Amino acid sequence: MDIPHPAPHLAALDEEDMQQASPAWQAEIDGITTTVCASIDAATTLASLRTAEISAVGRKGQVTELRKRIGSLPKTERRAFGQAVNAAVGRVKTAINARHESLKQALIDAELGDDSFDETMPAQPVNGGTYHPLTLVQRELEDVFASMGYHVMDFPEVDSEFYNFEGLNIPGWHPARDMQDTFWLDDGHLLRTHTSTGQVRAMHLFKPPFRAVFPGKVYRYEATDASHEHTFHQVEGLMVAKHVSVAHLLDSMRTLLSAIFGRDVQVRLRPGYFPFVEPGFELDISCQVCGGPGCAVCKKSGWVELLPCGLVHPNVLRAGGLDPDEWQGWAFGLGLSRLVMMRYAISDIRLLLGGDVRFLEQFERGV
Ligand code: DAH
């Protein structure tokens, strides 16, 4: 049977042609690529693989450097040369990936084969970082309150106008709104200006009597300085029961402050106006940064406003669905950021959320 086959002379001619068409640089590229791939295959660690990778296809790697030669070639060869170098880079990268996979697998196999390796052990953090001073003090406060029977709640930072203003007896026309301008969302929601949003929320959530605290971040449209930030932290407290008086409020605030400071701190009480409490008070503590003579934190007065408080306004109880003839309450809004500044003698509130590691590293380590 006559089986067709290429004429031997034609096949020979093809090969010869190809050899002739293959310019000198092709052999050089192939040579370099082969050497480089050999050194990649010979890498025994991920680090040495990386070194081999850099010396092959890094910015000044052997294969990368080849590209520079393109300018010295005749125009007709440049396209083929570029394609050849690209192909070489592709070959090298395939070799790197393959070697990387096998080295990684070898590491995993070694660990699994080692009886002393316990994969159920929690990972060892390399650098645990430090706790933020706000976290430290907030956790401490939460412990104090939880030990006194308070629920610790986390309410939304984006809230409705109702929980932030109306429900707290601050209708749209009220001048108190000007003092607490904030960031508004297009859909009418806002970034809460205070943790007092939790008052009506807690009334909707718990059956009285109850006591709860709600720490968190609050926002104001504010010009910033050493004692004002557009974002800061508060802890709100609320107690609702059948018979609540100013005496209960004061005693609770004193217990609270001595637990926080671990010693007696000088306090003073002034009447204060807040639409959601009646009567309302400003509880100030002596400035713990300067100790009295006056500094930037206490605005040179020696006193720091720390704890506005009062008896819950009947309209707020109503907004929370409670009958003011049956239920009463007290509330406070502790300036957590201020408290942190007092505790650690921090003279500028902007340090708290400024993100400067040199500041943050001074606090308790996470591990
Ligand atoms: N929400 C008020 C503010 O941020 C602080 C405040 C005042 C909270 C009196 C209260 C309170 O619970 O009774 O300025």
C-alpha cells in the first residue's frame, strides 16, 4: 500500500530553513532561560526562590536585562526578539510558580508529619499591638456597670432623627439642635450626636424596671481644637424604675466616679439644661491633667465637664411608650473621651483618633 509521507528531502529542508531562520540571539535567550530555570528548580527555601526570581525577572534580572538589547538589533528582527524575550519570561514565571507550589507543599507536609505540631493551638500573633486607651477605659467601665446590674448595649451610630432628637424632646424648631449639628445622610438619617439615642431605644427594648449603659462613638459638625473633635466617645446610662429621685441619681453618680477613679475626686454640681431631663445637672470633676491651676483641657478653669445628668423628662418616657405617672428615671451622658484624657493626662483630644502609632504604642499591649 502506498502510504503518503513527506519527501525526506523536503523535511530536511524545513529543518534547515528553521535553523537558518533562528538568529544567534535565540540561542542566547534559550541558554539564559535554561540556566535561570535550573537555579529556580534548585531553590530549597521560599527565600532562596525569591532571590532566584529577582535575579531572573527582577528589575535588573538577567532575563529582564535582555530587553535592553532590542535597540541594537535590525528593525526586521525586533518584533521576533521581543516575542522571544516575552516567551522566556513566561517560561521563567511558570518555573517559579511550580517551584513555589512544591516548596509550600513540602512545608505543609513537614508540619503535618511532625507529631509535635498541634494544629488546634491558637495562632501566635507576631505583633499583638496595643489596646487603644478608649478600649481600655470603656472595658473597665463596662465591668463596673455590669457588676452593678446594668445591661451593656451597643446601639447604631447611624440613627433616625426620632431617636436622636424628637424622641428626646428636641423638636425641629428647638434651639438645642443648633448646638448639635451633625452629618446627615441623603435619606434623612444622621450620624448620632450623642449616645442619648439609646434612651428611647432602651425603653422600646426592655420592660421596666431596668438599668442599662450604652457606650459608643458620636459625631458633631464641629471646629476642632485641643478639647473638641468631630468624632468622640460617650457612655450613656439610664435607669427606669417606679420611684426615682435626684438623691438616687447623685448617689449612683458618686459610686460610679469612685469606681472609675479608684479614689475620691472633687466634684461640683451645677444646674444644666438638656431638653430630655428635668431637672438637669452638669457634674464637673477637678481637672486631673493640671490638678487645678488650669490647662488647655479644662480651658484654664481647673474643672472639666464630665457627667451631665438629670431625671428623665416625661416626654421622653412617653416617646419610649412608658406612662410618666407610673415610671420615672435618671440618665447621664459620660464623656468617655474626656475621661480617657483625664486618666492618662492626654492634653489634646485629637490624639485619640489621630492614628499616630507613637501615641498608641504607649498603652497596654494586646498580648
Ligand atoms: N446627650 C448630651 C450631650 O451629648 C449629654 C447628656 C446630658 C446626657 C444629660 C444625659 C443627660 O443622659 O441626662 O450633650
